[in-house]
Amino acid sequence: QVHFVESGGGLVQPGGSLMLSCAVSGITLRFNSMAWYRQAPGKEREQVANISLRGEEAHYSDSVKGQFIIARDNAKSLVYLEMNNLKHEGTTVYFCSARRMGLYPWGQGTQVTGST
């Protein structure tokens, strides 16, 4: 079975930073292009970053370009998302999965909440 376990979320001040991690099991990570997604209440899940098989290419949505950095460690079966200069309002849940959305079951995600 494929499992994605996301971690690293929490409360963040405006302009703050967080590092999210995703532990992947049940698949061979180096055979999968990976991505991070996020979903805010009442909104559709959107892909914010993706990374190629060996990490040589990364692409970002316009809304996070210049703020987020996606990385991967195939040997450890981990995918990372470094988030900087955060401007969250409310709670957004971040998920990792394959770049092809819907290919695998979703994990529980990790919540990021903007402080006021």
C-alpha cells in the first residue's frame, strides 16, 4: 500500500517560514515525479510545486514562485517543501503525492495556520 505521511505544519507568523516533510512508503520514490498540493477550506486542492525524478527540475505555481522550494531525497524516500515569507490566513492543509494528481491515495496532510 502507498502511504504519504506529511509533517512539519503548524502556526506561522506573517513572513515566517516552515519546512514540510513527506515520508513516502509503498512505492519506489525514484520512479515517481512528485508534487506538493494544498487545500484551503471551501477551495479545490491545487498543486503548488512539482519535482522531477532525480530533482533536477522543479516547477511552481505563480502563487508560490519565489517563496517555496521543493526538494527530494530518494535514498530516504522523503520529499520536502520549504516555505518562506508565508502570508497564510486561516488554515490550509498541505499534501504530497505524485505529480499526476489522483494517481495514489492521499495522506492526511499537514496543517498550516496563519496567526493573527
